[in-house]
Amino acid sequence: MTTTSAETVLTASRARGAAASATVRRRQGLQHGGWFVAPFLALFALFVLWPVLRGLWLSFTDANISGDHTRFIGLDNYREALHDPLMWDALGHSAWFTLLVVPCITVLAFLLAMLAHHIERGKWLWRLCFFAPFLLPSTVAGNLWQWLFNPGTGMVNYVFGIDTPWLTDKRYAMLAVVICTLWWTVGFSFLLYLAALQSIPDHLYEAAKLDGAGAWHRMVHITLPMLRDITGLVIALQILASLQVFDQAVVMQDFGPGPENSTRTFVQYTLEEGFTSYRVGYASAISIVFFVIIAAVALARMWLLRNRKEGVR
């Protein structure tokens, strides 16, 4: 055997040995790592995967809340849902609420973060005041603003000297829920923006000042571009959360649908069908429809983000 052949055989033998060692390490890592992942997988299967599959099955039946005499009816629930004006009305309320909340909360969170980031004295107090409402339970926030909007004893009408029926007029009922939501949830987006602002390098602003850029130009050409990703995240999270609005709307209306059903959201309508009308099968069907809508929104956001990153490259 020549020297070249011997070196080739030795190299191939080393390659096979390295591959075998890598395979053994992967198997060992999978065996050890599997024990750490197993509790999460078990809880995920029990509390997420199984309920989803169970709900999907019930959506094809005429199941009631007692669970007796359940029959398979195929796509009848979905056909009914597509022609249900109450469902589309509730979906419209959720969409309208989302259109009102998302732009307002994005702009407000950015402005509050800018204020808390640049203020010098009492910085910790401002941050606490802006974030503290987010720590309140939804029922507390809803009851608080229900009292503030009370036409007889509420502070809102008293302070502004008006007599607006916030909770009893369909023109203002959803607006009241929006105001409550802005005050209650802006702290989360505020915290995201504040963390992003603190991560922007100071030398960018210093270089811009040396070039004669004013505060407005620094914000437009440095701050906003550097916050583009976090803004996309805030918008996506707020859209998904706003479409699922339920707690504050229900609490502020004493667990009712509001004047002329003006604050009945999709989630509330689903619960009414399942636990008030006892139509568990139909409630499961419309919840699956809502799940598809939410998933489509999330996938659209991911697709737009990926295309934007590819365009930048």
C-alpha cells in the first residue's frame, strides 16, 4: 500500500470515528434533554393540545353543556356561523376595538417612553406611574373605570363639566372601553419601548449633534429607524390582544353586551353561546373560526416581517 493510500484510509477512518462520536453525543444530549422538556410537553398536551383537539371535535357535533345525546352533524355549525349576523356583529365590534386601540396605544407608549427616557428628576417615579396600572387585575381596572364613567357620581363628567352617558349610550360605550384599555395596558408597550430606547448607542446622537442635527431630525433619522422592529412587535402583540378583548368590556357593562349590544365582542358571544344558550358544539365551531382568524393575522405579520428583512438585505 502506498503512502497516499494509507493517508486516505486513515483520514476516512478518522472521519467515520468523528461522525460516530457526534452521533453518540447527539443521542446522549437527546436522552438528557428530553427529561427537561418532558414536563412542559406533558402540560402542553394536557392543557393546550387536548382542549384544542376536543374543541375541534365538538365543533362537528350538536353537543350541549350537559354532554348528553351528542350527534355528529358535520359542517352544519360552520354553515350556520357563516350566516350568523350576531357572530359577524360581534366580530365587527372586536375589529373596531382593535382599530381604535392599536394606533393609540402604540403612539402613546412611544411618547411616554420618550418622556421617561429623557426626564432627569424623578425618573423612577415616572416609570412606576406609567407601568403600575398594567399590574392591576382586569376586574379592578374595569370596575374603577365603570365608577369613573358613572353619569351620576363619576369623576369624568364632573371634572370636564359634561353629562355624557358613557356606559348607557352605544355611541360612547365602546369608546369608554377603549379609554379604560389604554390606561390599563399601555404600561406593557411602554416598557418595551423604554428598553429599546436604552439600547440605542449614545454615539449616534453625539455624531448627529456634531453634524448640526436638531432634536426632531435625531428622532426621525435615528430613534424611529432604530425602533422599527420593536414597533412591529408592539403592533403585532396589541392586535392579537385586542382581538381577544373580553374582561374590561364585560366588567364595565355588568356582564352584559352593552347598550344595543354595542360592546359585545367575539369572545363574549362565544361564551354566551356555550354557557348561556348551552350550545357547546356551535360555540366550539365559532371559536375555531376565531382561531383561524387570529392565526391568519399572526402569519401575515410574520410574512410581512420576513419580506421587509429580505428587502433590506
